[in-house]
Amino acid sequence: MNHHTFTALADPHRFQIIELLRERPHSVGEIASRLGLRQPQTSKHLRVLTDAGLVHMEPQANRRIAHLRPTPFRDLDDWLTRYRPLWEERLDRLDDYLRTLPPEDPAPDPTEPGGTP
């Protein structure tokens, strides 16, 4: 896994493209239409995803079909797996700490009689 994976996924449009391709492969035109993007924008985003190794473009007649490549996502999952125990431990400690705090008085409801408007 490399930093290009994170850079590619950090952009909201590229992330939406990845989510769309989880359903099935799509043509550039379908992606543009579904996400409300222009074709040149879509092609640019797909180029970044392709350069990062996340997407493979397949020419099909006069269309280009985008497919997800599973290996980079497995690599990302493997990398994240190494950090899960650390975060689970920290979240467990936070949960333990939060249980030691006294309960808060609920804020007054401004719609209730006597509540602050």
C-alpha cells in the first residue's frame, strides 16, 4: 500500500466513484451522469484512481469501463488491521472513563413549560 491510495480516496468525488463501482463496473459516461459531473472531470478523477492502482479501465467498443481492483483494498484492510487493536484499546479506555463520570442533568427543553426559549 502507498500514500497514493489515501490521496486518491481523500477527494469526495473519487470516493463517490469508488462507492459507485462497488455496485458494478460503470462506463465513464454512467459515472458522470450518476454523480452529476462533466465527462472531463470524471475522466480526470478516474485517471487519479487508475494511477493509484484502485481502478482498472477496460476499453469496450467506443466506451471505457471502470472496474475496481481488489488487491489495493485488501492491502488497505491489512494495513488497517494492524491498528485495530490499538484503537479498540483506546476506545475501551475511553468507555471505562466515561462510565466513571456522573450523569449530566439534561438540558431544559425550550418547548416545555418553564423551559428556556
